[in-house]
Amino acid sequence: MGDYRVTRRELLRQGSLLTAAGLLAPAALLEACGNTSSSPTTTGGTPRAGGSLTWALEQDPTYLAPFGPIPTSNHWGNELIYDSLLQWDKNLTIQPALAESYTTPDNLTYIFKLRQGVKFHNGNELTGDDVKYSFDLIRNPPPPGSVSSLGQVPAIASVDVVDKYTVRFTMKKPDASMLGFLAWGRYSGIAPVDMYRQINPVTQGIGTGPMKLVEYIPNDHLSFTRFADHWNKPLPYLDQILMKVLPDEQARVAALRSGAVDGATLSADSARVLGGDKSLVVLKGLTAAFREIQFTIKPGENKPWADKRVRQAISHAINRQDIIDKVYAGDGKYSGFIPPGYGKYPIADADLVSNYLKFDLNKAKQLMSDAGFSNGFPMTMLSIAAPADMTQAAEVVKQHLQQIKIDVSIQPQDIGTFAKNNGNGTFDCDLTSRGMRGDPNGFVAEFVSNARLWWPGYQVPSTIADLISRGVATPQPDQRYPIYTQLQQALMDEMLEIPLVAVYKYQVVNRRMHNMYVAFTDFNTGLKQAWVS
Amino acid sequence: MTGYVGRRLLQLGPTLFGMSVVIFLMVRLMPGDVVDVLTGGDVSITPEQRDAIKRSLGLDQPLPVQYVHWIFGMVTGDPGFSLRSHEPVYTILGRALPITVELVVMAIVISVLIGIPLGVASATRANSAGDFGARVGGLMGLSMPSFWLATLILLFTSLVFQWVPAVSYEPFLKDPLTNLSQMILPALSISVFVIAIVMRMTRATMLEVLKQDYVRTARAKGGTRRSVTYRHALRNALIPVVTVVGFQVGTLMSGAAIVEVIFGLPGVGYTLIQAIFGRDYTLVETTTMLLASIFVVLNLLVDLAYVVIDPRIKVQ
């Protein structure tokens, strides 16, 4: 499977750089999402400046505008252009970016000190006015954005420019998701004042990022050139990056083999096939997109899974290792409600395997019997048709649930139809995938916010709501860890959603490409620091 | 003749109108809408926020009003913006259409250049081993899906020659050689089906024509085999072949869609597929209407050309 190189040494080096940078925030806050796992990286060595590479995207970004809903594929297109105030490193440790430091005088105020001398791609210097302009648009996105992204934005009441290099954020309520939101960067890019009047943000962009956009031809390619005045020297190393949209996986395989592209994301099967090619290196890493089953419970419907014991039985009847083996060729991990790799928040793998998510058919049968459903029942399960693994996983789950006499009927749907049913709560149960969140609260908030939609016929225990409120209002990570552990335990008792497995993402790169890694965020952030030999 | 042309032109209006209604309704009947796609099914969006998004996209209007806006915009040259990227739809199609047109034209040229000589050779050597081979090849060409063939060609060239077409599309006028090297494989992929049809049709009509009296007369007059075949027989045999090639333009355009995706060519088909997944109503409706209009107009032109080529049609 190619060679992996875990760069713990590099992590330590980055940690010391962070200290040297003099970030003034309390050390504990730096660990807001501190992580112990590291992603395999292409070989390091002494970086070489210059050269170019071509990266194949599996989906067109559609538009590059930094404000509003930013699907993951859109962020692939604009993550090299825009920077945020903070950033995650590859282990999800929060690092300074456009803000060199911040203070929190009280739990409703964040004061960010901006790095001085940062240049935008148009030559203007970054000031507090740009930050205010950007956050005004983040909270009121102009087209092609819309208010649909506001659910991801923390409870910011106002943004005030204290002086040229100082910005104060006042929150409506204590909200610990603020730092992760900024470090995630997906919704918090900083653009220069009046950018939307100066350019067409759909196909152009002005940021402070390491690469300047040369052109974006939708459905075809994006080309970037090195931004020599980038604040984070010596990055970037590359002179040019070309991103080519190649939605067909076999086309990406062919392009990798022929050397027409230097890197691409592939399925596990294709990555394995290319593992034998000496000119290529296979990288793999977990992402936040764990798979899960989700139920609805409506008043008056009296569905069997309205009984907690039935949901628990279903969870115990599912052999997650079997899913990993059959669908993901042995590469995968058990996942709780906060996926493995997300800092210190996930529940330990051993606990999941041997306790909370244990495959125990006898216990499952006993629970079904206790609930009065020893003869089983029929159930319809929606799944997302593409990528195919979710429907394949549903097929394996169907086999498992036959053991407790539940007859599952699977309905694969395209993403638009699935999203519609998911958004309206018009389904019995579905097998779906989660995505990255800026803060652990993002993985659990829906058990309160969406309860009226998905479980109006069920009283979600108040302890869950209390823990969610406490978690988001508690800024100190050390105090947050036990809250989220307790919360996940409570959720795994209720099983309104049943977490299944966390899966690996594969990226295959040419051996001449260095410093690339599979980002947990599902972005291609490694391109910022990549270099070619 | 004038009456026939007039009648056909008069049919064009109702046909296009009917198509536009069907296309508009079918697109709007797709489950899920652009708001779901934009929000990723995020259920934390309040009904008010959903309404605000719909209002901003003009989707809060009654369907008949939206239809009139769209059709009026199509006619006046401004069908609106992509609901996802907010780029003008005609800008998007202006970028994509030349690619698909080039692909289809190349595929037709390849089909004619290969299909007709093969058909003629097969007919003049009927029941020989060469004829048998061409017929089996034709059957295979009809049976092979273009997407499968496209994938196979890509994998073959990458494995055997370590070569695939340049990944970024280069317009013909900017770099003709690169452009042709990019388009030849996709054009070949979609043309195989049409090559087979042209070959079989040419063979069948040639066999028919070769039995006619005027061909025997030409032979009796001492014409060479070559001149009888090409000057007398082929010219008459080509009439139905021309018609068939004309009708295959629609097939080629639809075949181009998936092949464009495989080869990463940002043509109309690829744009349409992306738009359908994104529930980008304006773009889907306008693109489909454009493709359907091209198909209808081409059919009309083929019909009219048929009348011009074969005077017997007028009598009938």
C-alpha cells in the first residue's frame, strides 16, 4: 500500500514553533480540539521551492465565493485563496493564522490581535476593517451565498474594530464553538473590504492565502500561482498548482498512471490497485464523515423503534467489523457520536468495541423479546446512492438485522432526494454520513435542535439537553472532555441515531510530491505546504 | 414543396412549446429542490430561512409565473442565472456548447469516414470473410456502451503508453494540436455506435442499389467496377445514410454527456449532469431545452434535405 510516514517529529516542531510565535491565549484554549492522531504524510526531507503540480478534483467547486453555504467541494476551490483568523494544523490543533493572538476578557468577548503586514493578493494590507467586512458578510451572505450557512456560525452579536490591528467579537451567549469555527476556516475566510464590488466572487477571489487564483473555468480547472507576499513564509513552496476537475474515478486512475496528474482522491479499491505502482504513493487517513443510522419517531405512529430497547437491539445486532471487512476491505474504525480522530473527544475504541457498540446477538434478541418484538417487523431504510458504500453498508446491515427478524427494505436515493427527505423528516430510518464540524457541539447539537423534526413523538431525556448546553458554554477543553464523554454515553443509551463506522479516505500521489497528507477535515489542506522534487 | 416546408415549419412552434412545458414540469417534479442542495439537507434551517432562500432565487413565485419568466428570458436572450453559482446561464452554455459541438462534429466525421467505406467494401464483397468480419464488428459497435468504451480506451492508453489526453481543455483556436489530441479519443468513443449504424445502413442500401437496372446498365456500358460502385451505386445509396447520420446527432449529443464526464471535458452534457445533481433548475431547463431544440431543428433539416435529395418524396 505504498509507504506512510508518521511525522510526529514534525508535530513537535510545530508545537515549539507555536510557543515561539507567542500566542497569548491560555494554553488550554489552544487545545480546543487538540488531537492525538496524526495522518500519514508523503516523505518530508528538505522542502524545495519551485515547480508545479496538478491535482485532480472529484467534483467541481461550482463557485469560489467565501461567504454563505460552502459545500466541501467549494472549499477545495477556495481554501488556497482565503485564510481565517485561526487555523488547524493536520492534527486539529488550533494555530494562529491571520490573528497572531487573542484574549478572552470574559466569556462573551474575544479580542483578536491581527498579524501586522499581511498582504492581500491585490497588495492591500489586512486590517480590522477587512475582518469586520468579512464577518458582516458571513452573517448576511450575499449571492451566491444564502442564510443557509448561518446554522454553522457561532452566536456573534457584534464585531467591532478596536484599532487597525485589533478586532473585538461580542457574543450573544457563551459559545465555545467560536475558536473551532475560526480554525475550521470553511465559513470564516477573510476578504478585503468591498471585494464583492471589485470582482465577481463566483469565479475570482482576493485573499491572503498562499496561492493566487489565475483563473477558474467551471467544470474544467482552477489554476493558481504562488503568492510571494504570503504571510506564512516559507510557504508556499510551489510556483503553480492546477486543479483539474475529473469526476470519473477511472479517469483519475488513468491520469495518475500516466503522470498527467500528481494526486487525487480515490476509493479504497482503486487506491489498492495503484498501490503496486512504484511511481505512486498511497496515503490514507480518517475523516469526520462517519456512517450512522438515524430514526424518526412521530407521534401516533407507534413504530417499534419508538421503544428504546428495539433501537439498542438493532445496535447490538449490527456487526460493525463485518461492515468494515465487507464494505471497506478491513479499513475502518468503530465510531461514537464524535468520530475517532477528533481530538480527545471521541470515546476510546476499546470501550466502543467491547461495550457501547458491542456485537452481541443474544443480547439483541433478548432486548427484542423484552420489547415484545421477538417476531420482528418490517422497516424501510433510505440510503445515499452515491458514493455507493452507504448502500453497500445498508445491505450488510440488512443481513445483520435478519438475525433478529427485522426485514429491512433498502431505498437508495440520489443526494438531492435524500436531502429533501432528511430535511423534512420523511423517512423511517436512513443510513447516512456525517461531516466535519468546527466544534464537538456540532456533532451533538441536533439532538436538541432537530428533535421537533425527527423525534417529535419521543421525549429526548433532559439530561442530554443539559449536557449539550453545558458543553457549548464551557470554554476550557479539560472541562469539556468529560461533558462530551458523558453526553455520548447518554446518546448511546438512547440510540436515536446509531453510529456505525468511521471510514478512511485515500489519496494517491506521485512520488515526486512531498508533504501531502489526508486531511481529517476532508479538505486538501496539504497542498498549502506540499512541494515537488 | 413550399406547402410541405410551410407545414413542417408551422409544426415547429407547437412542438417547441410542448417541449418547454414538459421540460419545465419534469424538472420541477424532481424530488428534492435546490434549497435542499444548497443547505445540504441541514434541518437546523428555519422555515423563514428556507423562504428567504426561495425568495432570493425567485422560487417563491407560482409555477406558471416562473415558467413565463423563464420562457420569456429564453426568447429574449436572458433565461436567468444559475441558481447555484449565479453565473448567467448563457455564459455557462457559451463556454460548454462549442466543446460538445466539436465533439459531435468530430464523431460524425469519424463515423462517415470509417462507416461508409466499410459498408461499401462489405456490400461489394458480400458474404466474404471480410464482409462477415465487418458485420460482426458492426454488431459489436452497436452493443458496446460508449461510457464503457471510453473508460477502456483511457485505461488502455494510460497503461500501455503512459499517456492520457491533456487534462485541461484547450480550445481549438488556441492550440489546435492539443485540442485535437484531447478530442480524438472521446470522439472515437461516441462514434463507434454511429460507425456501426452507418456501415450497416451503407451495406444494406448498397446491396439494394447494386441490383438495380441502372447499375446493370452502367456495367453493360463498360464502366469500371470502381466507377459503377462509387459514381452510380453509392451516390444513390447515400440518401438514407445521410438521413440516418442526421438523426444520429441527437444520439451523439446524449452519448457525449457521459463521455464528457469520463474525459473531464466541460461540455454541455457534463454541465447538464452537474446541474441535475445540484437541482439547478434554470440551468437544467435551459440546457435541456437547447438540446431538444437542436434535435428538433436537425430533424426538420434532415426531412427537408431528404425532400431536396429525393424528388420522389414530393410526389408522396
